[in-house]
Amino acid sequence: MKRVAVSIRSIFLTSFFTVIAPLSVWANHTDKEITGIAAVPCSNIIMFQENPVTQKDVTGWVQKLVAMVNKSAVEEMASPNAPQVKLAPELLWFGTLLYCGLDPSQPLVKASLRLIDAEWDKLREISKKDL
């Protein structure tokens, strides 16, 4: 009787690790192109917002993303005078928290891109008024 119980338990554990565990990992990582800090859910950023290391890491990453987007815009428009998103680190941090708060389940990259889009919209409105 004891052997049967051990056999059933080992079959259950084996099937769990071969079927259930990979499915749960796959469900949490559906977008394979988003990795690293970009994939961190906004809820984690909000949870650790008081941590200075979190603030430094997130702000630094968002600054790099803004620089990449600005560089891409210059190349795409083929003009060195293309409008550039410029935000102080404090504004980047609080803007990131704001856009993370809108949907805490989204990854950091989506919240950051929404922040950049909002700044681009603001730049477009200013350039329209100047005309």
C-alpha cells in the first residue's frame, strides 16, 4: 500500500513539473522581446517607489529610453531639428509613477512609452501654436 501511495505521489509530482509549471511560466512571459527592467510590472515599481535604488534604476532606464526615442526621431525625420523630449530626472520619475498608476499590470516599458507619447503630443501642440 505504501508503494502505491509513493508511486501515485511521484506520478503527480512528475506530471506537475512537466505540464503545470511550464504553463505558468509561459503565461507570465508571453512577450519574449521585452526583458530586464522593461518587463517589470508597474505594480512592483509602485510598491517599491520609496526605495532609492528603484528610483535610480527606473529613472536611469527611462532616460536611456527617451534618448533612444529622440535619436530614432531624428533619424526618421532626417532632420537634426526634430523636436526632442527633454525631462528632468525628477519629472521622469514622477511621470513614470503617474503612468504606472494608470494601469499597474502593464510593464514599465508601456508606461514609459505613454509618458513619451504625452510629451510628444505636448511638443506638437506647442509647435502648432508657434505657427
